[in-house]
Amino acid sequence: MRVTVENLLWVVAAIIAAAIVIGVLIAYAQSGSQRADFMVYDIQVYSDGTVYFTVKNMGTVPITQVTMDGTVASATGITALEGDQEAQYVASGLTLTTGEYHEFTIVATFSNGQEKILRQRVIVKS
């Protein structure tokens, strides 16, 4: 069999095409394995404007910030909530009335820039 420049170029082109396809598949698999999801429970709402709530990261992407009705909530000692971790957050300075239902909008910002929104309706305690 005679090796020509044309045959050699076809082999090189096929190897480059295969490398590109493999690279795209690996990148797609890695991005597909990252999931941004969270859950909020145990919400305690008080008329002084303080809200205590627990956030659990149900995904694989760390949560870097949590806001409740536009107010940044804080958790002691937590900088990023990793996958399957949970922490109690506190939001204060909200205007709330005892005995009324209030619908909260809770936004979690993830380390990849993605945001997820949950809405919870809770009765305000005194």
C-alpha cells in the first residue's frame, strides 16, 4: 500500500474531528451533571420583621446567596452552601403584620450565576 500526502491528510482530519466530538461530549456531560436546586422549610415569621428559615441545597452547585423579598438573608458561618447541606438563615427588616398571611419570594443564587425562585405563604406570628 502506498502512503500519499492526501491519505495522510485524511487520517489527520479524521483524528481532529474525533477529538472535537469527544471534547464536546465531555463538556456536555459535565454541564449536565451540575444541578442547581434548593428547598426551604421551617419558616418562622414574626411581626417585628424577622424571619427564620432553613435552606437545604438539593443540587450539586453551591448556593452563594439567599434573599427573601429582596432582603439579603444571612446564615452564621456559611459562605457557600454546598450540595446536600442545610443551614438556618435570618432575614430582618421586613414589614409584617401579626395574623396575616404573607407570601415570601425566596431567591437562591448559585456559584455558576444561576438563580432559582421559590414562593412560600406563611402566617405571621406575634
